[in-house]
Amino acid sequence: TTIRIRLPGHDRAFLQGQFQSHETIADVRAFIDSNLQQPIPEYKLVIGPPIQVLDNEAITLQQLRLVPAAIINLRMKKSVLKNFKLSTEMSEQLNSRLNEELEKRLKEEAELKSKKEEKENEHQTQPQTQTETQTQIQTNESGQTRTEDDKTTDNQKQ
């Protein structure tokens, strides 16, 4: 059974878990508690319509007809909700900063790799250029400098 728990104070935030149909509301609560960054002192689990508060911890998902999938709303007091929102916002800010730092490091790493490749390419092309220049330019008997292209043109004339 797939159970999605809609978190309060968020438009589209869910906590999703897989359960057996014989598991109870106590199991769902244990799942919620183990996946929150900080414990919530008091909250209610609600399904509906019609609105039904799930306060019987021993009732199974099958008995509640939440099989094969369902959405359960997590509700809490406004004072607790305010603290929950603050911790969630802090978590989102931290995740944002971590993502920015990761992107910065990846960019720096890519730049270093690019510079290294450029240097390697420069070292490889310089000796080839010098060798090509040496083979192309030769001096004939009368002291005139001629290139390979000049020799080719002379050979074609003959």
C-alpha cells in the first residue's frame, strides 16, 4: 500500500511510504516520526471526505480502506506549525546554499580541466610547427630559400 502524507504548510510537500495492508496507524506514525528532521510533539492524521481523525493507533490500513493507496493529511497546532515551517525554511535555505557551493566547485573544476587541456594542446602543437617549418624551408645551392611548395611548382613545370 502506498501512503502519501501531506505535510502542513506546504502546497505540494508529501512524505511517501510503502506499507503492508495489515500495518496500523501506529506504523504510519512511526514512519512519519523517523523521517522528520525534528520530532513534532503533537499532530493528528486525518483522511476525508468525510473528515475522519485517525486516533485509533491499532486500526489497520485495510480496515480504514486505505488500500492500495491513499493520502493522509498531517495536521498540527498553529504554534507547532510555525516552528515546523521555520525548520523547513532553514532546511531549504541550507539545501540551496549547498547546491550553490556544489555548482561553484563543479564550475571551478571544469575551468581547471579546460586550462590543463589547453596547455597540453599548446605543448603538442609547438614542436609540430617547428618541425614543419624546418622541412618546408630549404636553401638551394645559390643561397636562395625555397619552400616545398616552390619545389612542387618547379617539378610540375618540368
